[in-house]
Amino acid sequence: MDETPLADESWKHHRDNLKKVLRYERFRHEVMHQRGFHLCIDSITADDIRDFKFWMQEEYRYVEMYPVFYKDELPRDVTQQRSENSMSGSLYRIRTVIKWCIKRGLTRNNPFDQYQITQPMYGDPFYLTLEERDKVYYADLSGMGATYPVYRDIFMFQCLIGCRVSDLNKLTKANIVDGCVEYIPQKTKLEHAGTVRVPLNQKALDILERYKELEDALLPRFSHFGYNKKIKEILKYVGIDRMVRVLDPKTREDVARPLYEVATTHTARKTFIGNLYKQVKDPNLIASMSGHSEGSRAFARYRKIDDEMKKELVNLLD
């Protein structure tokens, strides 16, 4: 981590992974009484990877079984059942470290030669239609309390420019240039440090006008967790309860849930991308405003090919 340029989000993920690995070793020492156990780059095997994955999968149960061991751990780190995607992410990062060690001649051992990481699975992207977005934009939230209209403005602004939440919270008045918001996405700045430039429409400009008295920040600052919670509450209050199909991260089963229940900050980003794609159908043009690289596999997940678009294609055969 010290020697590799990493985006803030990647640095955080590696740091969390390090805590998991150290906690796993300590678990083997103190709970399973295997004092000599260590994960070493020269001796780690595919079976060690399988055991580590099983421990990640079951850790939320161990918290109740071994309360003394977990008494000093943060609940958010250990009490939630981990999804298959989350565990795959952890193993990908361990594989990255192993490859880094091999590249520098520190070892020739690669346990992932005999271990296949489960591919992450994603459901079809869901997002607010333009009608649903406008219903939220114009809703009277005075009955919810003073903070809710502010969070609604933040959510709506994100729906209108499509940035990631990590970038949204860092925008300042200096990011507004000639009627556009300009920024370098933090997540991908080390891969391709291109500037994203998104023109602001009238709705976005009206939101910014409400916060022009802020000294430097473009919008009021917020906590990520609090923002997610407020989004769900606002959408429920406004009645955005259309049922959407989502992939349950724990069971990997397809389930129907009301949109307000599964909405997050990323829903704003998908609302921007999804609605533009329905209008323009040009992934490279949209990617230039969303901060994805051209041909990005991640960007492909946003392209929900709906029945209306299929009909247009079939009509070409007439």
C-alpha cells in the first residue's frame, strides 16, 4: 500500500482487508488454539484460501459464539453476514497482494493457481424514471423535518450530474466552470485522470442557487450512512414504491422489493446514466459524463436494455 499509488477507496478496501486477515490469524490462535498458524506468502495454499473464505462467511455467527474474542471489534466490521460479492472482493485484493509479491521476486507461490474466485453477480440496474425523479424533486417535504429538503436537494443534484458519492461530497464552487461541473473522479484518477465535465440543467442550477451562501462547498456536507438512510425515507414518503427485481446479496436469489427500500446513493448515479442511455444509446458519450472509461465492464451494468428499446430494434426489420 505504501509503494503503490491507490485511489482513496482502494486504499480503504486494502486496509479493511488487512484487518480481516489479522483478525483471522488471531481467531485461529485464540479460539482454535492453533498458535503456530500464519498466512505466509511462501506456504499459503488454496485450502488456506477456502478456510479463510469460510471464516468470512461465518464470522457474523462467531460474534455471538465467542463474545470475549469480539468485545473490542466494531460491530459494523463483524456483525453483518457478508455477501458473495463482498467475499470475492476480499479475495481479489489478496490475489493482488500475492501477484505483487511474485512480481517483485518475494515468492513463486500462487495459491490462486488452484483456487477459482467466485465471479461477482449483479442484478439488472434499477433507477428512477424521469417522472419519478420529478415527483421527488417537486414534493412537499415540510412534514418530514428541516433536514429532509436539504438531503432531497443533494440526491436530486446527484441524479442530475451522475457523479459518485465520494466525488459529490468534495465538490466546491471552484468545480463550476462556464455552466458545467468539472471534476476528476477519485476512484479512477490513477487509471485515467481525465476531467469529467457535465453541463448543468435548470433544475441543477436552481438547487445550487439555494446554497449560494455556503462559503466554499457546493452543497452542504453529509455523512455517507446518513445520506443513504435519508434517501430511503424520502422516497418512501413520496411514494416511490414501484417493485423492482434485485439480486439478494446473501442468497443470490432474484427477489422483488419496493424501490424506496433498496435505493442508495448509487441509485442517483444509475438514474443519471440509465435515463441518458434510453435517450441517446451512446455509451461512450455517456461515459464521458459519468467518469467511466470507454468500454468499461462496470459501465455495461448500467445499460438496462428495456422492452421499448428492443421494440425499436425489431421495427428496423420491417
